[in-house]
Amino acid sequence: MESPRHPQAWLLLAAGENRQYGGNSGYEDEADVFYSWDSTVKNHAEIAVGDRIALWDKERLLGISVIEQIDKTESTKIRSRCPECGRTNISERITKSPRFKCQKCYAEFETPVAETVPVTQYQSRHDAAWTSLDGLLDGPQLRSLCLSPASQHSMRSMDWEALQDAISDNGATRAIERVASRTPEFAEVNQQIEVSPMRSGHTQSVVRVRRGQQQFRKRILSLFGERCAFTGSAPKRVLEAGHLYSYADLGEHHEHGGLMLRRDIHKLFDDGGLAVDPTSLAVDVAPELEPYPQYAGLHGRNLEVDLQDEHIGWLEKHWSEHRT
């Protein structure tokens, strides 16, 4: 059997003007949900499900998470080249004319040479463990934590242990714990993988699956239906089977150890932003959520589902961890 692949850590440059490089016009990103790149980018095939990531904008840290899904699409793209030297190292200028300048031969020109090239496009999902840390660390600090601090690549290998220390030193230990709870100790080569069918011969998704998670979800849905335990009826596609305990710690699915939770509610419950008083079974909302009416309004309300004693036992442990 092949050796296990240990999760890696990456510093990823978020979309915007700072990612308009190498003849590319930029990439579509939504920092707290997904990240996009293609096969023209250095390290494009190295990043994998289970890897830990930190997103930045060249000036500050935006947040951290762990990759839980990667979609691949075969496509084409327009790449621009310098008309003088043929290099793709050109930059677009907003206020100066000519509009473009080559970073290699320093030629200035109004229109680059455009070419169509085949590429593999990638988009990763990381919203399940996303924790915003906007501005907690600045650009120079983040560069110093890369394995190659002088690297100019948009996807750079990081020293995750050093990043954890830096984040903890700034009082955000909970963010590290959240990512750790969703990061496997190592990615087993023979771990269960689901591959979705190719649609029109172009798209393939590779998703890391917790063993038994689908059966766990089906069981929770059969018990409670399409209802978020905190907010009530919701479309099945936005509901997740949330564990009432740390699955990363226990590594098993308990029959009455979960509830259907809306995606945002699931994340807030995992973080302790939302909890349930095991005595009154009333929802308790943490002070940091009070500015948000959609969550503050849940405070003191009863859950939308009937619970078994086993559910209450797990909720009591969660309450003990986050409230007492």
C-alpha cells in the first residue's frame, strides 16, 4: 500500500488586482467559500483535499480553513503576451498610457497579443471550516511563514506550525482548533473517495468523505425531516447532518448524536456561538452574535425538533465545553 499523504499547508492569494499576472485577467474567488486557479499556476496540481489554507490579499490575512472539495474542469482561456518579447509577464495599468507594460523587457503597449490555450480549471470549497481572521497578521508576517519567503507564487507552501503559533499569539486559538477538527491526521491513499460523473465530458469532482457520513445523514433526515433544529423548515440542499460532538475526536457516528442544521447554524454551533441549555432546552446565543438579528432572535427559543435523552446528553457535553 502507498504511503499516506500528510496534509500540506498553503498561503493562497485571493482574487483582485493582485492576481492579474502572467497574462491572466484574474480569477473568481469568494474568500470564505471557494478558491479558483488553473493549470498555468505554479503548484496547481499539488494542493489537495485535506490541506490547510490561509488566504491573504498581499497586505493582510483574510482567514484560514481546510479544503474539503476540489472541482476540476477542462476548458480554454485567453492568455496575453508582450508583442515585443512574447512573455506573459505583463501588467495592466489603470491610470497610465499605454495601458500595458511588460515586466521583462519593459515594453509599453496598448494591446497585448492574445492566444487561446487549453487549461484545467480548479475550484476548491473550504467554507465548512472557514474562520475569518481579517487583518490578524500582515503581509510581511505571512511571507515570513512561507517555506520560501521570497516566493512570488499565488499558491505558496507554508509552515503551518509557525502559522498556528502566530495566530495563537494574537489570541485566536479557537480558529486553529476549528481547522484542526476538520483536518485528517493524514490523507490515506485508500480512504473512501466519491467521484461524481463527468458532466458533458468536462467536470469531475473529488470529495473527501467521512466514512458512514451519508448513512448518518440519511438517519438524521429520517428522524427529523427537512428541518434545521434551530430555525425550522429548510430545503434539504442547505441542511447538514451536524454532530453534537467532535467527530474528529471520537471518529464514529452515534445514532442520536446529530441534528439537521442549516449550514451557517452548523458552523456557529461547532464554534460555540450557538448552544442549547440542557436544563431548559432553550437556545443560548453568544454575545458576539448579538449584533446579528437573525441569530440574536434565536436566544431563549426552544428547538424546532423533539429530542431523545441521548441528544440531550450530547448537548450537555457541548454546553459544558462552551458555556461553563
